[in-house]
Amino acid sequence: MKDLPLDISTWDERCMEEFIRQNSVLFHAFASRYVDDPEAIDDFLQEAYLKLWTHRRDIGRVSSLNNYFFTILRNTILDKWTWQSHHDTPLDGEEYLNLSSNETFLAHIIETESSRLIAEAVAKLSPQSRQVITLLVQGKSMPEIADALGVSLNTVRTVKYRALERLSTLLSREDFLLLLLLVWEV
């Protein structure tokens, strides 16, 4: 992963392309917390990318590229919904309050970032460990995983234990606890 300059005013087209390539999935996941329509999400992302690109000279240096773009994206969605509420269908008041709330905004950034960090950590596991953890996150039981992978239940237990042990060293305490909640069998 290439580090991009924090001074956006120095960006050329390659920097912008790299920024989008590195983060498009993350930003799409973030926008999907507010918007259900995938086409609308793509439109919001395009508009937000365009705002970043056209105003890059005025923006200058930022402390976090992703957080700055999260703010642009949220404001783009808010602006569009505000405009639509005056021209088309009124926006559900609860949805607008949820989107405009700074606490909700911060929670969604943290959730999106945690998901990305967990996915990166899981990608570092062996293929079998990655399969077991992925199936657990999808809600499969250990016997179902054993059947799906054609291995014994004890093998699944051992692989799960070792994978979680490895993930505990790769993730922060908070992200590891979030992962445990996702894979916990009742």
C-alpha cells in the first residue's frame, strides 16, 4: 500500500487514482450505512471524489485522508438529501437525524475501519484458517464448517483456536473483541 501525501494540494492524477483504488471498498461500505441503493452510493462517491479533486488546491494538508474524505462523503449525502427533501420526496426525519449526528458518524467510521482491519488480519491467515473464520463470521456452526470443508470437528476446533490466537496478535484489543463477538457460538 503506497503512502499518499497528506498535502492534497500536491496530488496528481496518479495520487487520486491510488487513493480511490486503496479505499473504494471502505468508502462504499461507509456510504451503505446511510444509503440502501447501490447506484445512489456510486453517484455519491463519484460526486465526493469530484469535490476532493476539484478543491484539492484549496484543501491543502489534512491529518487523515480517510477521515477527511468520510466527511466530504457524509456532507455530499446530507446535501443531496436536503435538496431532495425540498424538491422530491421528504426525507424520513429519523434517517436525517441519524446521518447528521456526529456520534453516529464517528461510530460508522470506527465500525468501517474496524471491519477493514479485521479483513486485513484475516487475509494474513493460512487458507484453511481464513476459510474457518470466514464461515464462522457468516454464521455457520462448527459442524457445518466441518462438513463444508470435509474435515473433522476437532480439526475445525483446532484451526479456529489457532486462527483466533494469531488474530489476537494482529488486531487491537477492541477489534479482536469485535471479531470474537462475530464468531462466538452460543
